[in-house]
Amino acid sequence: MTSSFVPPPIAPAPAHARWSPRMWGLLVVLAGNMLIDALEVSVALVALPAIGTDLGAQLTTTQWTITGFAVGFGGLMLFGARAVALLGRRRVYLAALLGFAAASVVGALAGDLALLTATRVVKGFCAALTAPTGLAIIATAFPEGPPRHRALSVYTLFGAGGFTTGLLLSGWLTGVSWRLTFAFPAPAVLVLFVLGLRLIPDATTADVKRRRYGFLSAAAFLAALLAVVQGITSVPAHGWTDLRSTGLLVLAVALLGVVTVLERAAPEPLVRFAVLRNGALMRSALGAACLNGSYLGLLFVAVHQLQSLAGWSALRTAAAFLPAAAPLLVTALYSGRIVARFGAPRLIAAGALLPFAGYLLYLRAPWPPAYATGILPAMLLVGAGFVLSFAALNSQATSQLPPAERGAAGGLYQTGVQTGAALSVAVVAALLTAWAPEADAAPERIAAACRPALTAVAAIGGLGLLTACTGLRPRRAGPHSGSTITRSSR
């Protein structure tokens, strides 16, 4: 899949030296791919109604275009890290770019939701391979100090801008065809692949003797996530007593048990269970899962309301969401300073409170929605919440761990974030389907039909707020406390 030509590693220049064109080119490849990975989260949102209409699918089925990517990303994150460690960064990164491009083309041509969902899972897995690997390449290819900080800032800025870019592109392209929203990354990724053939350096793995990939554990965990999402979304159609709903949920629990047994018996496990006992990591993972999940849940409901019920265009809907997506892009470069100035726990608590208030405000909005007094204030509160807590959650996740444990902790944290997104969207889709109003329902009935889903969104946000508040209690600082605030959030 890749060329046999392997370029030599980019030798880090002195901290005061100017970047060579080769280093600029490498950063273009890494940051450009990060932008595409990030926009994949939002690019399918605005296209959901068009996909459902064209393929004749309900919300509980079209939600897989969102949850499929999250399941592939979070479900295979730890396996992807092991694959990178064993096969090398260059080989895996380039293969992931090709896989992403191929899945984009197949998804755009898909004639049914099953194939489209499969491509979304594949793209999520490819993103799980390239996103953390890009950071690792920056850490070794760019000299420590201001040059590396500058590279990380550009990488972070492109990642933060991906969600906003995805909304705008999806709103614009869906007006022509929803298939373009899945096709357009392919040529861009292929350009990055061609550049990467000459620019991405190779790196020898630290432990070449370790040969366990953890296929069985990874497959069981991925299957568990797929089963729980399908089980949740099957409840409206089959009820709680049917094997197609509750049976799948029981299967998911059993598969998680299998993962636990396999990993505890493995000499080189994918999951470091000792890391899970770290309170800061678990609070951060749960808080981030609730923040990300509740936000995507709100957008899922809003897309359904504004396009399917109120008749808004895709572009108008995307523009309505920008006040929530844009603030993080504007403040991304200053997130490290904000965390260092105010401290992660307080920022996380404030960042959970503001979205929760926005969800309650949106829940009380009348029908039809008034943008200036109902939608806009909620979006602004959610956007402010991300500005305050997004970097702080990332920072707190590994702040009390020794350096040797931070890589494993980061993978577990990202797994939790993506799992929260998948479960939240599944729950919201199930509630919207279960309470769907009649075609000629009165405005009051339409508004009432969306309230259970919005209540679930608020409940998820409330759980995140409660989790954040537990971090405000004074704790004795550990030997590694706060050591990564600036580094993790730049």
C-alpha cells in the first residue's frame, strides 16, 4: 500500500534555527489530516435528514453515520496504538490515509445504510491511527522548545477548526447532494498521502520484542459498542423484552466481560487496569464523555427539529450551530494559558455548568423555535463551556500520572470520550423515534415530542456537572500533579 522509499528522519534543528521547507511540508500533512479527522465528526450531522430521505431510513438508523465514526474511533483506539507501536508510525499513518480515502469513496457511493455505516467505522479507525500518531511525529521531528510549541499550536488550531469547517462544508455540500459530504475528503487525503510518502519520517519502535496485537480484545470491545448502540436504538421498534434490543444489551455486557478476562490474562494488555484507579483520569474521561455526548445529542435533536420539522435548509441549519462551534477555534491557541491561570478543576466545573444551563434553556424553548431567544443563547452557552473546559479536561486526565503511564491514560481518555458520543446520540435517536408525533400534529405536540430527547441531553450534561463538582474538593497534590497542564493543552 505504500512506497518502498523510506525517507530519513527529519533531524531536529537547533531551537533557534528556521524551519526547513521539509519541516513545513510535514506540518502541512499532519495538520491537514488532523483537520479532516476533526471535521468528520460534524460533517454528517447536517446531512442526516437528506440521508434518511434518500435511503428511506429512520432516525434510529441514520444515527449510525454519527455513532459509527465514534465507535470506530473509540472502540479501536487502544488497538490502533498497539499497531502503531509494532508496525511503525510511517507505515501505519500512510496506510490509514489510504484507508480513509477509500472509505470516503465507498461511503459516498453506498446504496444502503449498512455499507455507509461500515465505511464510517473504518474512517473512525483510521482517525484513531492518525490523530495520536501525528502528535508523536511532531514530538520527535520538531526540536523541543518554541519550534515544537509552534507546531503543536498549529496542529491544535487545525483540530479545533475541524468541527466548524465540517458544519459549513456539510451545510453547503448537502444542498447539492449529501453524498458529496462523504466524498470530498478523498482527494484531499490522497494529496496528503502523496506528500506524506516523502515527508513522514520512520521511527523504530521502542520494544521490538512485543508482538501481541490484542486482536481478540479489540474485536470483542468493538462488538460490545456496536451491540449496545444497536440495542438502544432497537427499543422503540421492539420493546424492552425482545432479544433484538435487551438481548443485544446483555450481549454487550458479556463481551465487556470477555475483554476484561482477556486483558487481565494478557502479558502485554491493551488496557492498563491500574491506570483506571486514578481519580483525575476517570473524572476527566466521564466529564469529557458527558460534554461531548450532550453536545452531539443537542445537535442531533436540533437538526431533526430545524430541518425535518421546521423546514430549514442544510446551510441555514449549519450557520445556526456556528456560535457553539466557533469559540473553541478562536481560543484554541490560548487554552494552555487559561488552564495555567485558573486551574483545571475550576474551569471544568464552569465549563460543565454553562452547557447545562444552555440545555435547560433550549428545553424550555417554544415551538416553532425562535433563533434569537431560544437557539442562539443555548449555542453560545455550549460554546463557552467548550472554551473553558475542553483543554482543562485533557490536561487533568494525565496530570497525576507518571510520564510512563500517560500514553495509556490518553488512549483510555479518548476511548471514553468517543464512547460517550456514541451512547448519547443512540439514546437521543431512540427517544425521538419513540415519541415521534403524527404528520399533522399541532405545534404543541411537536414540541412535546422532542422534550424526552432534550431531557436526556440535559441529564447527560447534569451528570458531567456533578462529576466536575467532585473535582473541586481539596486533594493532596501527588508527585506528578499539574506537571502536564501546559504541555497537554497547548
